[in-house]
Amino acid sequence: MPETAPQLRTGAEQTQVYVPLLKGKRVGMVLNQTSVIGAQTTVDSLRALGLNIVKIFGPEHGFRGNTSAGLSVKDEIDQKTGIKVVSLYGKHHRPTDADMSDLDIVIFDIQDVGVRFYTYINTLQYVMEACAANDKELIVLDRPNPNGYYVDGPVLEPQHVSGIGLKPIPIVHGLTVGEYAGMLNGEGWLDNKLKCKLKVIKVEGYTHDTPYDLPVKPSPNLNSRQAILLYPSTCLFEGTYLNHGRGTQYPFTVIGSPFLKGKYSFSFTPRSIKGMAETPIFQDQVCYGLDLRTYDVEEFRRTRKINLSWLMELYKASPNKQDFFNTKLSKQMGVIERLVGVSDFRHQIMEGKTEAEIRASWEPGLSRYKTMRKKYLLYP
């Protein structure tokens, strides 16, 4: 595999471009543990340059990135910096007018992984809406998208809008955070069709085909390159009565259940892991199924498609097919329609439709999105 281009520089690293815009201003920052310049956090780097960082906004998993998926995060004072941290994954998801009142400008610097149900782009939208409503400028320090080399999946239907999908985009959207911010503005997708004053500090030396290994894990369960590249495909198992590696040290790379004993020789046992998965589905039970830890993820570059075959295979192998999508069986299950984004996917799997038939149902929406996306591309 080609190495990450040595000349690649994230938006955050280009302090000479944006620091002059922040001098003498009260700065708010939307950050988490991925917000780094080299070995130092972006907030520490900018404070060292004399900037006045007044407030930090933290997304899902918290500012320091150590809270499990879906768990509420509280406001706090950051112990290291003494700066107030306002949670955008607790009592409210959108900064309030009061939150914005003592700020002149806001910086968004979070590493995304390019998938609709990964919630950081929702945080981006809410922050843009708060900035637009309060007439504040937003600067996005852009970062590469590790899954940015393809676009695939059905476009979200309005009836399945949820906390893991807000806008009509496919599962793999093929945009950096900066490009998606442009789409939110350009398509009139912000509340009341407001426009946010937006400046994107582009990544130097990046194209959508540039491989990028994240220097910091973007969330507790995306803890390896393998997991990040499998995630668009294997996170769909969150909507099934199967364990997809939560409660192991290799989430999103193994899939199984106790009911598949005798059908698969590979097995694993989910445990409670603080900060990753406190109560995983099938906790302390031996699960049998697929081991994708050595799957050649370069296959995604070759096909430019998410993999549906694993879900189709495990449905066929499941002895209790009526339980496969039954969310009443576990609080750890998500709703498959919210993950996939469309109503007919569940029935297509249950009816044994072919992958070609399923993919055909994603049109013409997917092609329309691909055309629309071109307007917002900042990188080749």
C-alpha cells in the first residue's frame, strides 16, 4: 500500500494561515482527543501562541475521548487547562445562545471517518447553526477522510432521520469535514436555511485517494486502521442480534453470536470493558462467526463499495431468523433502518435479494448525490 504522502499537512498544522485571524479574539474550540498538532493538543498549541481560548465544546465520547459510545457527557472544567468544557453530547447537542455570547469566533477541529452514522458531522451541523444564529464565524481546520476514496450506500430517507443520521447523504459520503460544511451551507440544510460564516483551512498535499492512517484513534471502539476501514460495512451489525466486537479489544473486526455455534469455528467472548463497552451484547458468552482482523481492506479500494455479503451470509446462517433484526432482544441493538437509512433493506435481506438487486434500489438517489457532491469538493 502506498504510504501517506510525506508533504501532507492537516489544517490544524498550518497555524501560519489561521492564527492571525484569531489574534485578540475570544475563541471557542470544538475539539476531542484527535485535535492534535504533532504530539500536542491543538488547544495547548494555540494557547502557547498566546491565543485566548475561552471555551471548549466536546462531542460524543467527550473532549478527552474517554466516554463510551452513546453515553451522555457532562459539562466540566478541563483539569489540565482550566478551560470550561461544554458538552454537546449531554443535556443539549447544539451550543446555546448563552454558550456563544462570550465568543467572537469558533474553531472546529475533529477527525472524522467519513460515514453518515459517525456523529461528529452532526456536531458540526449543530455548531454551524449556533454560529449562524449568533453571527459568529466558524473556522474548520480540515483533516483527511480515511474512507474518502469512495461513495456508497443508500441516501438517508427523511423518515429515518435520527441522532445517527440527519441529512440525505449515503452511508459513505466521500467528503472531508470541511467539504461537508460547505454542503450544509450550500444545500440550505442548516436550520431556517441560515448560512454560517465559514472558512476552511484545507489539508495540504491531500487528494481523496490519499491513504491516511490516523495518528490518534477517533473514538474508543475505532482503535485500529482495520476497524476504521471496515466500519462502514461492519457497523451495520449494530442493527442485528449479533456482537460486532464490542467488548473485545478489536471492535468492528469480528462478528458473531452464541447461536452460530457449530456453523463457524472462530469464536470470541465479549467482556465488559470500561470506556469501550460496559454492557456489550452477549456479554461473557462465547460468540461464533467471522474473523475479519486479517481481511484485506485494500479490497474496498478496488471495489469502492461497502461489503454487504457478510450481513447476507450471517442472516442465512442464523437459526432464528425472526430474531435477527429484533431490537426488543437487546438494549445494545440499534434500529437497522436508522443505520442503513432506508425502509426496504430489512425486507430485502429477509427475502434473500441479491446484492445487485439491493444496490439497484439505491438508485437514482446515490447517483444524484454523487453529482451534487462534486459542487463541494475542495480536493481532487
